[in-house]
Amino acid sequence: MPKKATGLRAASKRDDILKAAAALFAAKGFRDTTMGEVAARVGAAGSTVFYHFKTKEDIFLAILERVEEEIRQALHEHELQFRKRPVTGIERVLAAVDFLLRLAGSRAEIFLILHHRFPYELAVANPTCRQRLEQIHTLFTGLFEEAVRLGQAEGSVIPGDPRRIAMVLFALVDGIIKVNTFHLYEAGALYYEALALTRRMLEKEPHPP
């Protein structure tokens, strides 16, 4: 078999393993998922999984890398709309809230994984895991921070430390996503309230003429 075809098959199998493991980690958690279960879900021998990944931690780190790539791509597509239709800073903030809630709805698996305890436990001992989690967190908070800075510059957003405001906004929206992740409340039911509350908190009152 040509080397190119062999390489494509290996890449495809690696992709299958990551998808299977991500689904299992999201549903059962990292600790309760075995390499054997990953292999069974892929329909491959255990040795095939170990050929691509030596440990579950290696699989998990590869999943985090893929999650970061997916988020970057989604953010890029989100930003494209503002090139065609410029909006105010407060509207960018509201669009960021909308983006994060919609992403959680369409890619629930990402947030199921991120809301488990294990990633943060692993990050204590594994610098690569910590770096990945920090980069993912920075992508989300950076989305809000950029919008807040824009709004403050053109007068539609209240004064304050943009980074701290961004972290509060992210914590608020992520909290809504989390109660949905653990089936405590339907996040969609809070969508309009989240937008309205964000506007009330951040929109700068216009000066009277």
C-alpha cells in the first residue's frame, strides 16, 4: 500500500479514536472511561489505540488541542460578520453572549468535557494541560474583553477594567451553560434574560442634550 494511503488511514483512525474518547469522556467522565471502551467504540483492537496514544492523558490532551482549534475557528467565523456590518461595542458584547450560548448548544460535548473536574486536576501536575485550558479560557474572555474595550472607546459601555469585566461576563454566561450541562435548568429559557441583564449592567447611559 502506498505510504500516502497508509498515512491517511492512520490519520483517520486517530480521528476516530479522538471522537470516540471525547464522547465517552463527556458522557462518563475521564476516570470512568477505559482504553478498552474507547477501542470498542471505535471498533478496533486495544493495540490500535495504544499505537496512537500511550495513555488516556495523551488522548485527553489531544482532545483539548482539538477543542481549542474548533473554538478558534468558530470565533473566526463569528468575527467575520462585523466586517460586513459594523456595530457598537455594546452590540458586540451582546453578540459575544449570543455566540457562547449558541456554541454551547451546538457543541455541548465541548462544555461537558470542560465542566468536569478532571481537566483542572490534571492541570495541576501537567503543564501542557494547564496551558491548553488557559488558552481556551483566554479565547472566551478575550472575546468579551475586545468588545468591552471597543464599547468603552466609542462610549456605549461603562468605564471599568475591561479584563475584569470580561471575566465577570464569561463567568455569568458559563454559569448558565453549566446549569444546562448538568440538567439543572434549560439554558435556552434564560437566553433573553442573559442578554437583557448584560445590557443593563454594561450599557452606558447617554448624556442628556
